[in-house]
Amino acid sequence: MKNNNLAELYKKKVEAVHRQMALDMVTISKQLGVKFRDEAAARTPVDVGDLKQKWAVMPVEKIENKYIISIANPAKYAAYVEFGY
């Protein structure tokens, strides 16, 4: 019985650490997303500032063991500024 209780306690602690690690990864990913957004905004050419202000960090996605960070700019003319159409 004692070994069973010890094994169960160990299992619960490992599960708690795993959950905390997942939360920490999301937090770190969000912080990186903010840094990427700030860098994109700093590199955005400014005419009236609208394009620069519209950069946004999208929600962090977890796909298998990967955390995906995306930034986007919803301004309709962002692609024209980026690619020069």
C-alpha cells in the first residue's frame, strides 16, 4: 500500500509540473510575441502612423509539442507596403 500511495503522489506532482510548464510556455510565447510585434512596428514605415499602430499579437497556438506565435496587421494596405504591389 505504501508504494501505491507514493507512486500516486509522484504521479500527481509530475502532472502538476507538466501543467505549470505548459502555462509557462504560453506566457513566454506571449512575451516573445510582444517583442516581435514591437520590432515589426519599429520597422514599419510611417506616413500617418496607422499601419504602425495596428500590429497585433494573435493568440498562442499549441500544435503537438510546438507553440506557434503569430503577429498580424489588419490594415488593408499592409501587403502593399510590404510587397509594393
